[in-house]
Amino acid sequence: MATPKQLHLTAFMRPVSLHTGAWRYPGSYPDANFNLAHLKHFIQRLEAAKFDAFFMADHLAVLNMPLEALQRSHTVTSFEPFTLLSALSVVTTKIGLAATASTTYDEPYHIARRFASLDHLSNGRAAWNVVTTGNPESARNFGLDEHLEHSERYKRAREFHSVVTGLWDSFADDAFVRDPESGVYFDPQKLHVLDHHGAALHVRGPLNIARPVQGWPVIIQAGQSEPGRQLAAETAEAVFCSPRDLDAGKALYADIKARATAAGRHPDHLKILPAAFVVVGDSVEDARAKRRQLDSLVYYDSAIASLSIALGTDAAAFDPDAPLPVAEIPETNASKTGREGVLRLAREENLTVRQLAQRYGGYSGLAFVGTPESIADEMEVWLREDAADGFTVVFPFLPQGLDAVVDHLVPELQRRGIFREDYEGTTLREHLGLPRPANRFFS
């Protein structure tokens, strides 16, 4: 009997929950996003559950929103990812450590050096989430008045990746002989000077760090635009994405895998890991009640703005505690998909305007809300129908939401034989079933 396809699970941990009401949920830690003791506990629980990785996204600016809304956001403060993951590397032994770093507002030598260091500190558990940085507010923190144009950011990112990986290959794996008797520390024949001169970047090298334990830290990419998909197909080994439903997931999965194949890569060497908001309950209704309570903690004035965007019309005039007035919502080509999604949600869950707004203002992406068994059913369908290789789990609130996944959902996935009961290797590449890259300069 063939072994069933295995699910990969990473944990999205910056902020500790993407839901804007998470820090207010009863029993949650309001300071979880900026409390080392809590974060240490979270990562150790996730490692005990055999998660592939602990994923730290990042922002290079305070989010661009009105102060009235910003003051209610737990995303306003967070640890710098490298500093935190370096600290967490010494209290864990197996779980991967993934960090976002920008190709727009950093330099290749910095990125190569930091990730190589983290990979050595963790004995081969580092991953780089390659982002071009979409927030225009970031530009003003780096001496620029305007954000770099979208297509130019992706051109720079492609060259940036080539330079960083080239720097990681500065030394052969066996370059460091460290022979006290001969006095030879490293073999100079096994050192390569990159001397890169490209359209956007000029970097001499070599990197002053030995080749990373994994050869290269795992490459993650999060873009879903046309250039983002192509960059992922050419460079990524894991894709953090946000399809809204199974059909969208299947289409995205097929598209990126096909692009990878066209680029000469093995499609299994690129894992598609959609973000999934997971709320576990004793029953489906219990899980839905938890979500409704969580959504109710979202600031309404911000929430109604999110609903207006989804509908393509100003929803502020609607009675917040009445059903959605479908007849008053104009149908336009620009808003048809969003509008239909809102109408379907309102109909299926019998939500008021307020509840709809708070859903869209809290977290409106892909969600699995139910019992361990019903959520495992959904995840298994995505895995079996080639919509995902696993999921980037977004917790609704912490610690309770994380504990429910670790204590109840993971054992159900293990019972079905679709998630590991123990790590089979020690590096993140081994967890994800990815090959170690050959050194491009030394065979």
C-alpha cells in the first residue's frame, strides 16, 4: 500500500495572529507579539507537534492606517525577525526558522550574511522569505520619497536572489581544513569571488562565512501577482499564498507548478503552503461561536471600510445590526467577485452588516473552522486534489488557538497518516523533502 502524500505545516507567527481582534480575546496574551517568554513557549509547543517551521513575517514601517484604527492594532510592535529567531534557535533543535527580508530595502551582502549565520547557529534550519515590500510607507524610512515601481521591484528581486545564493556559494563545503600542524585554516583554491555587476546590483564578495549547513537556506516567496508567480517558479522552494477557496487553490497550485517545470525545475521541489486560519472547537457550532466572538472584538469603523472594499460600494450607511440590504448594493464588473463572496457569506452564516464587516476587518482569507475531524477532512481534500502541499497556519488567538491545533488537530492528522509523528531529519530541507543545492562554483 502506497504511503499517503504528507502534509506540511508551518506556523505564521508575526504577528502571532493576523486577526486584528486576537489580542483582546478572553484569556489571550495581549503582549504575545512582543514577549520573549511567550514566543519561546509557542515555538517549543510547535516543535513538540513536529511543525516544519516557525515563520516570522515582517514590516518595515508602522502600518499605513488612520491613528484611530492603528491604536487598536497589535501589529504596531514586534521583534526584528533575525534577532528573535537567533534567540529561539538555542531553545529548539528541529523546527525550521523562517524570516522575511526585503530585496527592496536591504543589500544582498547583509541578507546573505544574516541567513548564513542563522543557518549555522541552528544547524541547518533557516529559511528566507523573499519579499519586495509592498507598503509605500516603508520608502520614507529608507530615505526615499516614493516606493520603487512594482515591476522594477521584481526585477531587482530576481537579481538579488542570484547574488545572495552566489554569495552563499563563496566557499566549497570542504574549504575549511583548520589544520594546526600545517597552519592552513582554509584552502584558497576553494574560495570563489563573485564579482557581480548587474543591472541593479554590484557586489564583489566573497561572503565571510562558511557555506550554510543546508547549502542554501530554504527560499520562500509570497507573491501572487504575475511577476510574483514567475519569481516563485524560478527561485522559491516554498510558496506562502492566499487562495480563497479550493478551486482558487487548485488553479494557483497548477499554475506555479507548471511554471516551475517550464523553468527546468522538479515540481516537487516547490511546496505550495496557503495561509489557513484555523479555529478548532468541540463542535462545528462551537468553533463558529469562537470565531463570532473573536470577530466582535474588531473595531467597527475600520471593519466597515474593509467591507466597503469587498462590496465595491460604501457600506457605512447600512444599518449595522440588520441583514445586508442586497437590493441596495450595485453590481459592477469591478466588484462582482468580492460582492458575490460577501453575499454568499451573509447567506450561509446569517450575518448582520456588523458581523460581516468585523469578519472582513478581522481576517477574511481561507479559514478552516470546525472540529479536529472536519478540519482534517478539509485539509486532506486540499492535499489529495493538488490544491496545497500543506498550510501556513494562522492562529485565531494565543495561547488557546495554538494549543487546540497542537493538542487536537495535529493528532487527528497523524491518526490519518498524513502528518509526521516525528522528524526524520534535522534540517528544514529534510523536513520539506527538498534537495541540498549543489555549489554552482565547486563540483
